[in-house]
Amino acid sequence: MATYEHEATVPAPREEAQVVTARPNRPSFRRWFRETGWRHIAALLGVAFALFPIAWILTSSVNTLDSLTTVKFWPAETTWANYTGLFEGCQWDFGFPPFVCESSTPFPNWLFNSIKIALIASSAQLVMSALAAYSFSRLRWKGRRFGLISILLIQMFPQFLAFVAIFLLLDTLETTFPAARQAPIWVVVIPLLVIAIGAYAIGRMRNWEKDRMRWILWFVGGALAFGALAIYVGSDFGVTVFPKIGLNTHTGLIMVYLGGAVGVNTWLIKGFMDSIPTSLDEAARVDGATDWDIFAKIIFPLTQPILIVIFIITFIGLYNEFILAQVLVNDVDQFTYATGLNLFIDSQYTAKWGRISAAAVIGAAPIVVLFLIMQDRIVSALQGAVKG
């Protein structure tokens, strides 16, 4: 029988070393409070300080008591009468504004007026500021520095200091344009259709469908044109081609708002545009781009974050503006949201605090919705501003 001199030996299994991880020592409460705990407490106090007025308004809006002296934070009885009372005497109507109110306090119309005025004025301000900022930042022309300093100095004076001049100016415009100019609907629709068909045909011939920016501008322009057409169509199928301008008109108030924050917004947008490298402009000019092409295709997309932030700030400011709207608009149906709420507290003994609390809650809804929709853009814009 064959024997093997060297037998294969199987190594014995090694015992795995037991790794004992030392549990970290938990810091004492005093050390935790000194390092991080006080920050959490300060943050909670700040949040509570900010949320307490909101919680008080919410509870006051459903409280049956309509007084500030007897109201409590936790109401004994709740009611929704303060909310339903804001819409008493108002009915939905497919018009402009979309509500027909027989009440002396048409709150739905006030809210609609504020949204309309703030949206139109903030959009127009944004366009004017962006174009002015591009001119000051990228173009070189005589009087540029003087213009920058002038708009900065003008913004140092509050707008309400010019109340008398603004009032007299709108009074003169009311005498010049006492009524809206209307025309039959076909006079406006036919030229718009001809322009639309012609622009579409030219665009197809020049292959503009490959240029997304032109299509976006074309779509927005067409939507605004037909939207304005649909808005100003009356029951007699007439179209307002030139609105009434003067006191107690939304057009006059919007014109006053347009000159309010254009200077500040121009400086903010210009500072953001200055951070964009000019080499992009030079490369585009080598390829044959015009100033408008550079603005529309290069500068505008890169400045969208700051434009969104400025639009939101301007919208909120105009939405809550009170002084100018109180002086220039006197008709109750033309009141804005801020001036309309003043009617609930115009007397000491007939103030309706429960109803004004409900109106404040409803009035804050558009701002909250706007922030929820644009929160990602706001954060990205602020981060870009900090990095720059």
C-alpha cells in the first residue's frame, strides 16, 4: 500500500478576532446645551414668535366674539360665519371681474382687483427693469453713468412725497381721457388674425420652429393679445382699445406703480448681469448675433433666478400696498384688498375684527401659493447670489 511522505495538512480555523467598538461617551446636558442646545432653543423661540400672530388670526377668524378685548386664544365656540359673511350678496359671473356683488363690502372683487393690479404692474416692471438693466450693463452709450446715478437718487425719496404731483397728473389725464375708447370686436380680431397667420407663415419659411426662444415669445405674445381681447369684450361685443386713465381707475394706479420700483430693480438686475462673463457676448457677436439676440438667448436665461425673485418681491409689495391705492381710488368696487379691509375697522364701535381676520387669512392664500410654487427657484436664486 502506497504511503505519502508529506501528507497534506489542513490548517486549523483561526478564531476571528472580536472587535469591540467603544461606545462614544454621550456628552453631558451642560455640554450639549453650551454647544448646540441653545441654538435649537433659539430657533424654536423664533418660530413660535413668528407663528403666534398667525395662530391668533386663525383662531380669531373662527371665533364667535367680534371684539379684541374679550376674545381668547382658544375660543369657547367656533363658527364659519366670518368667512361666509365675506361673500354675502356676491354671485359668480363669467365676466371681468368674475363676481357680481350687491354688498357694500364686495370682498371677492377687492381680492381680484389686487391680484390683477399686482400681476400686471409687477410683470411690466420686470420687463422694463430687465431691458434697462441690460442697457446699463452691456451697452455703452453717452449719459449711461449719469442715468444710473439719477435713478438711484430718485429712489432715495419715498413715492408718497409726490402725492400732490401724482394726484394733479392723474386729474389732468382724467380730463384728457375721460372715457374708454371702444371699437367693434371685428376691428380688433381681424388684424390680430392677419398678423398671427403672417407671422406663422414667415416663421415656417425661416425655420423658426428650431428657435425655442422665438416660439416662446410668439406664444406669450399671442396669449396676451387674445387674453386681453377676451377680457375687454363686453356684453355688446365691443372691445376696449384704449382704457380710461385718471383718478379712480386701475389703469392710472398701475401707471403710478410702474415708476415706483423700476430704479431699484434695475440696479439689482444690473448687478446680476455684471457677473455674467462678457466673453459670451463677444462670442455671440462673432456669430452675427444682434443685441436683442444676446439679451433673449444668453442674458435672459442666465438671469431668470434673480428675475423670479424680483417678480415675487414686487408682486407682494404691490399686493399689500395701501397708501397710494387709498388716495387714488375712491370707488368701493375699485378698491384693492388692502384698502377694502379698512372699511371693516373704519369706526371704533362697529369694527368687525372676526371678519377682518377671516379676510386676512383668505388674502394671504395667494402669497402662500406663490411661494409654494416658486420656492425652488427662490432657493436657487439666493444660493446663486451667495456664491456670486
